[in-house]
Amino acid sequence: MAQYWVAVYRPNKYDHATLLDDEARRDIDAVNEEMKAAGVRVFVGGLCTTGCAKAVRPQGNGDLVVSDGPCQATTDYVDGFWVLQCADLDEALSWGRKAALAC
């Protein structure tokens, strides 16, 4: 079985406290429980918003520079993800659809 990364994208400055209501949290919990019951969930992780994100970039002289924000200039960021072990891409896409609807 192959492993697949299913990512959740949010617009920059997305505020979980005001935009992720109890119903949405229940939907996310439900899809997590369904993934666990099906035995496909390998790992899951929610990530901090862009306000707490840091980027570490190597410099030519071996030093590292730490800067605020996500590592790429973008209007969206990865808010969380799952690593799933699925029989094939079709199964992974099926879980991805459920995750997208829940999130």
C-alpha cells in the first residue's frame, strides 16, 4: 500500500477561533474517527497559522536565517494534514474529498 499526503489549505489570516465553529470541529473529528476505523490514518497534524509560522533558510556561508511567515509568498497556507496508507490513488482521493468537505 502507498502512503498519501492529504493537506488542508486555508487563506492567510484564517482565524480558527472565529471561523471554525463547533459543527466544523465535529465534522473534522468525525472524518478522523472514520479514517482510524478504516485503518488508513498513519499520522495527522494540525499546524499553526501564518502568524506563528517561521521559515529557516540556509545562507551561502553556512549560516541560517530565521524569518517570520510561511516559507513561500502565497495567499493560502497548509493548515493541517493527514498521512494515509491507501490501496491506490482512488482511495486516497476519496478520503481527500471527505477531508475537504469536513474542513
